[in-house]
Amino acid sequence: EMQNSSTTTLGQAAASASMPVVDATDTWTSPENSIVSVTSSSTPLLAAAGAGVRKRKAILYNMGAQTVSLREGAAPTAGAHFPLVAGATITVETLLAVNGIVASGTCNVAVISEAAS
């Protein structure tokens, strides 16, 4: 289970430290791990959450040497959306799909996610 006292999402400001990260009634899935090769076409990093999922947390780590532009819920445009620079990590909480794109070539992004129903 991933926990962080201050989690940043793509579409929201940092969560208040006083907000609970985990609800005692949550049933968490086993973590899913992958390395995604992001290209110059919109590349899915996380699919939209399935039916019955109440919350999902994921960590994205840019393993490459170039910036990956991230967008929640839609296809991104290189350089026009949230920049995940080389070597950076972001924690996201979303039920929407998260997609990435690079200006040219490819860039690997490591993804670990967990969902609660």
C-alpha cells in the first residue's frame, strides 16, 4: 500500500496533511508494476480504473533522458502538459487514464499502481 502525507495529483493541488490517506474500509489490490516505453504518440501509462474502484494511487518515474508530458483523462501534446523531467517521480491519485508523450524518440517510465474498492 502506498502512503504519502502530501500527495500531488495531476488535476488537483497537494492534499492536506490532515486528510486521511487510507480509509479503514478500503480493500487494496496487489500492486501492479510495469515499464512503459513512451513515444511521440500519446502513450497510455495508466488505463482508466475499472468498475467498482473507489480510488487508485500510482507512482510514475521517468527513467529516461528527456521530458515526458503527462495528461490525465486525454491525449497529451508534447511540451504542452504536465512535464515529468528526466529522473523525476510523481505520485498521482486518479480514476482517469494517464497518458504520456515525448517530443521525439522514446523514453521509459516506470509505473507502480494500487487500487481500492
